[in-house]
Amino acid sequence: MNWDQIEGKWKEIKGNAKAKWGELTDDELDEIDGNREALEGKIQAKYGKSKEEAKREVDEWLNS
């Protein structure tokens, strides 16, 4: 699945993101609204990860 598909189906997919990154709140997931950079930024902030680590996690999640 590519990121354009995720953006279009964010309401359906955000549960999968919540399962992967449980510390993200429903409000934060609503705020992200399918924006990859916003998701990576929230992962960085919540989990103390570097930009590269957050990007890698999102890539892995996208390919799973």
C-alpha cells in the first residue's frame, strides 16, 4: 500500500496505527489525518526516536 492510499483511508487505517504506536491518542491520530510527516513527528515526540528511526518504523508499518 502506498501513502496516497493510506491518506485516503486514514479513518479505517488509524486503528492499525494505534495498535502499532499505542501511546498515540485518538485525538493525535485524528490530528495526523493521514499526514506521514505528522505521524513521524508524533512518533519522535512520544517515543523519543530520531527522525530516521521514526521514518524507518513508518516504512516498516507501511510494508506490513
